[in-house]
Amino acid sequence: LQQARRTVAEALGARPGEIIFTSGGTESDNSALRGLALARRAQTGADRIITTPVEHKAVLNAAETLRDRDGFRLTLLPVDHAGLVAPADVAAALGDGADGALVSVVYANNEVGAIQPIAEIGALCRRVGAPLHTDAVQAVGKLPLDVAALPVDALSGGAHKFYGPKGVGFLYLRNGTPFWPAQVG
Ligand SMILES: *Cc1c(COP(=O)(O)O)cnc(C)c1O
């Protein structure tokens, strides 16, 4: 387990303690949205989740559940003909950042392959202190990923999308990021 954790961490430029193993990409996405949004709202009162209509259902349904069950507000950003989000629209949705509980944008789209400008989006989130999650399930093993250079707070991966077994995934969670875990005690 320790070796596997080191292997995943090294592949992402992360530290082993920043890798949380999960049951797959779906659990990683669900945990990231819930854990980050609830922690951010508890700390700051921010209650807006900003994401896109082209997310995998593991993100979209988690965001809708946080809206319907937990009282968050939800903003779905527009995408262009290629499925890309414009960083300017992220900036507009964030405004001064006061109500931004979480931004979540898929790294590489699972249906049309669009690769989002995550570095630019991350820089905008950093400017206002909003946490950024990216669903990188389709990117791990195909695109270079380096969380030392990429301004994201959380990143999801799922093993069966890169020749691993089903039933295994991971969530990269940047050290020090406020997060409410699913299991406590
Ligand atoms: C497959 C996929 C998921 C879900 O991952 P599982 O490991 O199958 O639960 C989430 N997001 C994207 C982009 C995917 O392609």
C-alpha cells in the first residue's frame, strides 16, 4: 500500500500523504465536491458551486445533490462548440470570490476529448481563494500531470481508465486544503 501510494504520488508530483485511495473515479469526484464545498462553507459561508454542463455524472450529480440536499447554489458555466470553458467566464462567475465554495472543471472530457485550460482557471481561483477540483480521470496516464505546477487543490483519478483494476481510484488532496472527510472518528 505504501509503495502504491508513493507510485501514484510520484506520477503526479505529489507527496504520498496527499493521495487518498478510493473505490474509483466516482468516489473521488463525489468526495472532492462534498469534502471541499462543505469545508469551505463552514469556514467562510461561501455557498456557490461553479462547474460545467460537460462534467461526468460523478461530478454533475454530486453538485446537484449538494444543491438539492445541502442548500448550495449551483452555477453551470457555458462551453463553446468544442466543449471548452472560457477562463473569463470562470472569473465572472467567481466575482470577488466571496460566495465561491468550490470550482470543479473536468481536465479532459470523457466524450469529446476537450482539454480544459485548468492552469488558467486555477490561477483565477487562487486569486480569490476558491478551491479548485479537477476530474482528471481521462488525463491520468495520457497527459503530463504535475500538481507542483498545476494550481489545483484536488484531482481525481480512476485506475480502470489507465489499465488498472476496477474498484480502485485516488483523490489527490493538496496538503492543508480544508476538507470534510466522509468517514470520521
Ligand atoms: C470514468 C470516469 C469517471 C468515473 O470513474 P470510475 O472509476 O468509473 O468510477 C469520472 N470522470 C470521468 C471523466 C471518467 O471518464
